[in-house]
Amino acid sequence: MEYVKIFSGSEIIAQAIQTELHQLGIGSRLQNHIQSAVLAGFGTADLAVDVLVDKKDVIQAKLIVSKMVS
């Protein structure tokens, strides 16, 4: 599978998007840069949680994201 980033922002919104995608049958994964930075010993002030989906689901997933964040 080839993953494509469809959203980057706060962890709370990213989790809500992932839940909505799951309910609609679209697989996704979160890439949490904040948690990774903390585990590595340095923090970050960025809202850096990415939602990734399979390349074949990008168009449908982006439509869902645009409805949720607008």
C-alpha cells in the first residue's frame, strides 16, 4: 500500500477524522510527530498529527475531511 497524507493538525481532530473514515470503510493510520518527539526526548509545539490513507481512497477521504474541518 502507498499511503498519502490527507490531513495534518491537532491530535483530537485527526482522531475524529480517523474514526469517521473507519465508519465509512476507509482504512487510515495516524502518524503522531508530537508523541515521537516526546519519546525521543525533545518536545514540539507543532500540531503535527497526520492522517494517512491508501492512495486509492484519497479523493473520497479528502471530501470527508473538507466537510469535517469546514
